[in-house]
Amino acid sequence: MVLFAPTFVDPLGDFPNRNIDSEFLILTGGFEIIRKKLGEERFALLMDLAVRAKELFAADQDDTNGKTDEGRALLFEMEDVLKDVRDRRVREKLPDDEGEVTGD
């Protein structure tokens, strides 16, 4: 996502339906899928970060006012939250859906 910010439009046209709305729908949909593994507090945090990032990207469509950089920072913050959840799941030896301890 970081590379295609702030518009998320595919410059080559291979994915003509890709845009800011479709990408954030996919992102937040992914959070919904793993909501139980995240816990409600982290889920709420990730959803809030996603809303804020999308707003920042939408406010800087030409990448000229610095809001895109702020939005990218929020994407990295989301990544850190997900890494923390994964590390905790491994540390606590919590099995994934296939019964393996992978952090998923």
C-alpha cells in the first residue's frame, strides 16, 4: 500500500478498479477476518488507524502537502500492531486455524 499511496491507482492499468476505496475496503476486511486473533482493543485501534490514514491520503491526492507521508506513517504503525500480535501468538504458543503455532 505504501508504494501506491496516496491514490492507490495502478499506474500500468492492469487493475483498473483499484483505488483508495477498494484498497481500504480490503485492508479493513482483513482486520475483520482476524478480529478474534487481534482482540477488540487492537481491532479498534487498527480500524481507527485505517480511517485516519485514508482521510490523510484523500486530503493529499497529488502528494504535495505532507499528508501522504503522515498516512504512510500510520500504515507502518498498523504493521507494528500486527507484528506485535503475531509475536504474542508465537510466544504464547497459540495455534492458528490449522493447529500450528505460526503466529497467524
